[in-house]
Amino acid sequence: MKGLVISVLVVVALVLFMVMPGEAVDCGQVSSCLASCIPFLTGGEASPSSPCCTGIKNLEALAPTTADRRAACERVKTAAALYPNIKEDAASSLPKKCGVELNIPISKTTDCQRSVK
């Protein structure tokens, strides 16, 4: 009986997770994905590191829907605001340099509702 109750709770949690798009991506996850990219984004490194590119791939995987991408975009803006010396050209080139087609702009100024599809 205990196993059945746990199974039902897990199923309910999964259903709630699936019906609340945009709620799955939090600031901690986005910060974790981008943390190793800071040296590249601030001009300290000429190219993104392997851990940085892994983080970008993880960020892409966290946001499969438009609502998730918009939420991630807002969280990227929040994280980017903590680093005033981020270079916009490095930020915009980051996904391509990592070989990832990321539909989430990495910028402090993006209008996430208009720019993210």
C-alpha cells in the first residue's frame, strides 16, 4: 500500500510539472548553466570553455517550450544584470560558438516576450 501511495504522488508531481510551463526553469538552474561562461562573457577568455558549452546545452534542454524559453530568458536577464561588464557581442555569439541553436537570447536587454518564440 505504501508503494502505491508513493507511486500516485510521483505521478501527480509529474503531471503538475508538465502542466506548469515556464515554472520549470529557476534562477539557480540558469546561473549554474552560465557560471562557467563568465570568463568568456566578460572578455577574460577568447572562446567559451568546454564546461561553458555544456552549460549552454543544459540550458537549451531545460527550456523545450516557448513558455519555458521565455522564463529562462527572464532568468538569463536577471543573472546577466549581476555582471555589468558582460560584453553583448560575446553574449550573442556564445550559443553559436558552442554549436548550440539556443532560442534564448543571452542579454541584459532582450524583451523576452517579443524575442522568444
